[in-house]
Amino acid sequence: MSAVRETVSFPEGEAETMAQSDGGRAAEVTSLFPVQEVSPAEPARAEPVPGALTPDQPVTQAGAIALAVGHLTIEPSPTDWTRTLTLVERTAATIRAYEKRFVQLEKQSKALADRAAEDQHRLQTHIQALEERLRQSEERVVTAETTLRDAEYHEWEADMRAKRAEQRALEAEAKCRQTEAYLRRVHELLSGVS
């Protein structure tokens, strides 16, 4: 940022008009910017103001900070320094509060991570126990299925034996009837002979 000091000249008529229309403010302007007479033959040129910066001059830190209007420079007041210190103190207090909060959050996150690790270990153990129980249950299911298949086979075998026995019983009954019929016939023939 560069401060520029500029010389402005007002014709007398304008200065008076401004003084009448604006009261005391125009008087301040005319005292800050004195009226210069310019002859018609000479072109108007600005007179350099002491301490003013020219376009080819490098801007220094003092020139950048100072705000100049005419010969008036504005410097920071003690009130500005007090405000600045107050802001710095507030900022430092805010930073300290954030640091405390950060430490608290760090402790909370560590405690949460520890609890999560314990929960994970406990759940892992529980899952392993459940997997073992599942494996045992699957083994029992396989054993039960094998036993069921064996029982079904034995039942089928018993059914087949029962059917064969029933068939043999029917055949034996048919043979008994046939034998009884032969015996009756033999009795009839024998009774006719005697």
C-alpha cells in the first residue's frame, strides 16, 4: 500500500463558494490546499510537497504506513494499541482454550479407542466360541443325518422282509388249501373203495 500526497489548487471563486455552502469544512480544505496563481501562458503544474512520494521513488515502510493528506499524518493512538493488546490477549486465551479442548478430545478419543479394542477382543472371543459351537452342531447334524439314513435303510429292509414274509405266507396258505383239497379228494376216493 502506498500513500500519495497530492497538491490540489482551487480557484478563488470555488473556494469562496465552498466556504459559503459548506461552512467550516471548506475553510479546512483551503487551509490544507492553498490557492496558487497560474498564469495563462504557463501550463499548470503541481508543486512538489515536501516529503511527498514521486512515481519513480521506491515506497518505504514508513511511506507505506503513513497516511498523509497535505502535511497531516495519522499515527496509531494509545487506544489502538490497547485494542490490539486486548485482541492479542483474547486470541491467546482462545488458543489456550482450544489447546485444552484438543487435549480433552485426545484423551476421549484414546479412551474410546481403548474401549473399542476391548469390545473387539471380547466380540472376537465370543465369535470364536460361537464358531466352535456351530462346528459341534454341524458335526451332530451330520451324525444325526447318517443315523437317519441308516434308520431309513433298516426300515426299508424290514419292510422288504415283511413283504417277502407276507408273500411266503400267502404262498404257504395257497399250498395248504391245495393240500386240503387233495386230502379231501383222497378221502372221497378211499371212501368209495371200501
